[in-house]
Amino acid sequence: MSLQLSIWLIVGLTFALYIGIAIWSRASSTNEFYVAGKGVHPVANGMATAADWMSAASFISMAGIISFLGYDGSVYLMGWTGGYVLLALLLAPYLRKFGKFTVPAFIGDRYYSNTARTVAVFCALIVSFTYIAGQMRGVGVVFSRYLEVDINSGVFIGMGIVLFYAILGGMKGITYTQVAQYCVLIFAFMVPAIFISIEMTSNPIPQLGFGSAGSDGVYLLDKLNGLHEELGFSKYTSGSKSTLDVFFITAALMIGTAGLPHVIVRFFTVKKVSDARKSAGWALLFIAILYTTAPAIAVFARTNLIDTVSEKNYTDMPSWFKKWEDTGLLKFDDKNGDNIIQYNGNEMINELTIDRDIMVLANPEIAQLPNWVIALLAAGALAAALSTAAGLLLVISSSVSHDLIKRIIKPDISEKGELVAARLSAFFAVLLAGYFGINPPDFVAATVALAFGLAAASFFPAIVLGIFYKKMNKEGAISGMVIGILLMLFYMTKFKFGWFGGGAESDWWFGISPEGFGTVAMIVNFIVSISVSKFTSPPPKEIIELVDNIRLPNENDD
Amino acid sequence: MNKIKSEAYWKKNLKYLVILLSIWFSVSFGFGILLVDELNQIQFFGFKLGFWFAQQGSIYVFVILIFVYIYLMNKLDKNYRSRK
């Protein structure tokens, strides 16, 4: 079967599956639309959370980023998994016990204030929109690369599919399509990884393979360190970022993960409190399968690539080299005219530019795997992008229809009316996301990583204090959230987009990058919240009782 | 009486949180970041130990921590309900 045909076939089959699930799981009440009727099994919810969480960036770009950064790439591995420990221990069970639909609903009720609710809605919208635009773009890119349609048509097809199952099924439809999408994406990620691990180290488990020796008896990582030193790159296993910055970036990603509304809301969908803990455990396990494989792929791909191209004759390059050159992801510029590829850490003599995405996308070809594996990879990348987009879409629509319309603007709206409002806001959110996917503003790529900083600086302290500090009142929480998110916005726009006079790396406060600054803004949020609460009136008695209640297990749960 | 039980439950929960989060902090921020250069002197199969903690070990420990917490809390919940 030709490559094109197998890609259309496999992608078509997975899409038919998602649509089938959507029709089977139509939502008929707001309870089903927002939180899937609170009847999702913890293992299924774990899978859905994993698919929700792992975006096109995790699937396509992360292994490549790590393979260029070496040790410094660890910030993403630890940062994007460690947050689940915080979620399971500090947030998920209590928010599930609280038992409402959204994060702004918790903030609004716990801080007995519609101002707090509105601030939370805006924080949720800012975080979710920066994120979703990148996902729609990802769908378009995968389509154009594998299915030979242009990026815009790819975005339209993606919009159509997401729209269909998100509007029809709400959270219920999204949950079960995400379960299917997780299966597709993890299978697609692991198959090439296992093949390549066997090829390079004769160990079928990639996690062990990249700590083993190759056919020459030298440990793979020692070999790669040697190659790096030879070619003027810094050692693969040690980093070049400062320890302080690595510390702060990791913390910002972890805390940001725990504060992302589209992740938190997944824990509202299970039946009981103990299931919220369980599904956080399963979610992390499912995520860890990909996240512990990615650094292995990074090492395999890096070694393979250097072995194949370095100091080799350009005319002897395999066919995939030429193919990826056509897409612009690989560029060879024969500076000294000797027709031999010099790949070097020194920009002056380096002749090869490699896009990070190639490490995952070209892997099956480099390892000469069959066509169906390449087709599977396309379906997996689409599953990753679509599942995340759908999860974000739901947060946007429920923030608008439930927290803004139902709770603030028009409290007497009927359940039917609210359901219509939810579907309408999902519809407009898709249009807006699609617009950004087709006309990506320059800052999208830069802000996706910063969405974590925003979530860490705004939601995390307000939720944690709401549960663990009874005396936290509305004045403290609101001023903390507002100052936290504004400080983060200020720092990222100053150093990323050059607003407020801009600044270079040497101007960073305490040498902390904008990616790591979320941690600082979070600490400021905590300090402001607690100080303000000391000087203002304590929360009313019924709020203290609410907090007491969410801390305890239900009487008759099992 | 109920109040005492509730307080005991919450105290125990907080104790678990402190212990588990200390481990969470040590394997990632401790072994994977602050002490990485020292641990990299130790060879662990084909890995330098600090590098292994940063890219593999910490993630395995995270998964184990959550499942340990699930186990502990399920036991604590059961205990809390039966003493009521």
C-alpha cells in the first residue's frame, strides 16, 4: 500500500471512531455537558486526562527539544509530570468533594464573591486561549505535512471534527473520545521507539535501552557525550542553564500544571473523592509512559543523526534527508564548498540546521520502519492536538455559560437555555481558535510555554489557600490573583515582546527567565494574599464550615 | 466527639502530605537539580545518576508517591467511617 493511502486510511478510521463515540455519548443535561454526569471510571478518566494534557507539543516537539538541550531538557520532563503529585495531594480530592462544575465556581463560592468569580473567569480565559491557538495550528501543520493539503484546510478539518464532538457530547463526548485518542497516540509514540531501541541497543524497552551499550560495547550516553565534545557542543548529560533558572522553570511548570483549569476540571467528572485521587495516579502513569520514553528517543535520534550525517558526503545521504530538506525542516548550507556535511556547535563552521520537530516525525523513516508506522504517527499527532483542543474548548465554554451567564449575568436562565448557551460559546470559541490557527499571532509560540506561569501565578495559590488556610478571605484571594497575574503578564510582555522598555537576558530579575518567573509571581501572590487577609475581616462562618466539609471524606462513599 | 475525630483525620492527612511532598521535592529539585553535579560522579548502569534522576527516576517516584497516597488515604477514610 502506498504511504499516502495508508495515511488517509488510518487517519480516516480514527476520525470515524471519534465521531462514532460522539454520537453514542450525546449530552442531554448541563451536568453531562460540563462534567460528564460525574460517572467516569477513574482509569478512563486517567486516560482522558493524559490525552487532554499531552498536546501536539508533547507528542511532536518535546523529544526533539530534549535532544537539542540534553540535561537542560529535564525541566520539561520533571515540570510536566511533577505537577500531578501536587494535583493528587493538594487539589483534586478537595475540589471533587466541593462538587461543582468549574474552577471559577470554586473560587467564587469559597471566596463568597462574584468579583473573585469574574477574576477567575478572566484568568481561565487568558490561559486557555493562549493554549488553544497553538493546538489548532498543530492540527493544520500535521495535516499539511502528511496529507498534502494546505495548512488552512487542515485547520478547517480539525475545527469541524472538534466542533462536532465537543458541541454534541460536551464533557461526556470529549471524555470518551479522549480515551480513544490516548490509545491512538501512545501506540503511535511507542511503536517506533521500541523498534529503534531494539535496533540501536537490542533492548526492546526504550527506558532501559538508552542506558545500555550499543553494538560497539560503549554506553550510548558516553558515546553521545564524546560525539558532542568532538563537534563542539556542550556535554549532553550536563546543562548550560544556571541551576537557579532550572529550579525556577521546573517549579513554574509543575505548579502551572496543577493550576491549569482544563486539567483540574477533569477531576470533577469522577463519581467520588477517592476516585479523584485514583484518576490522578492513573493519569500520571499514562503520561509517564510517554514522558520516560521521550528522553530515550531524544538520545537515539541524536546519536543516529550525528552518525548518519556528520562528516559524510552530501550526495550519499539517504532519501529521507532529501525529503525533509524539501519541507524546510532540514537545511544544508555547504559553507566551505567541500560537499561534506560539517555539523558543529560553532555557528561559524556549522553547515546543518535541524528543526526540533524532525526528531519524532522523521524517526520512523530514519529507522526504515514500514509505511503503516508513519501513518500511525500522523494519526497520533492529530489525536494529541485534537484532544487538548477539545478539553480547552470545554473550559472556555463552561466559564462563559456557567460562571458568567448563569452565575452573574442571568441567574434565572433555565437549564435548557444554559445548555444552548454552553453550545453557542463552544461554537464561537472554535471559530476564534480557528482564526488564530490560520492567522497565528507571532506571540502564540512564545506564550504557550508562559501559560503555565500565568496559571501558577493566579489559580494555584487561591485554590490551595482556599483549602488549607481557613482564614483566607475574599480580599486576600482577589488581590493575590490580580497582582500575581499582572506581575506575570508584565514580566513576560517586557522580556518577550519588548513592552515597558523591554530588556535583554542580562536584565532578568535575579537571572530568572520569563519561563521561570511564574514561580516568583506565585510566591508574591501567596505573600500578598496572606498579608491582606491579616488586615481585613475573616470569612463568614458558613465558609469556615464549607472548608471543614471539603476536608473530610463523604460518610457513605464506598 | 465527631469534631475530635475530624481533627485527627485532618492532622493525619497533613502528616502524609508533609512526608510525601518532602520526597517529591528531594527526588526532583534535590537529586535532579541542586545535587545533580555531585550525583553525576556516580555511574548507574549507562547513566550518570544525577542525569538519570532528572530524566527518569524522579518521574517513577512521582507515580509511586501518588499510589502510596491513594493507599494511605483509602485506609484512613475507611478508619474514619468505621469509628463514626
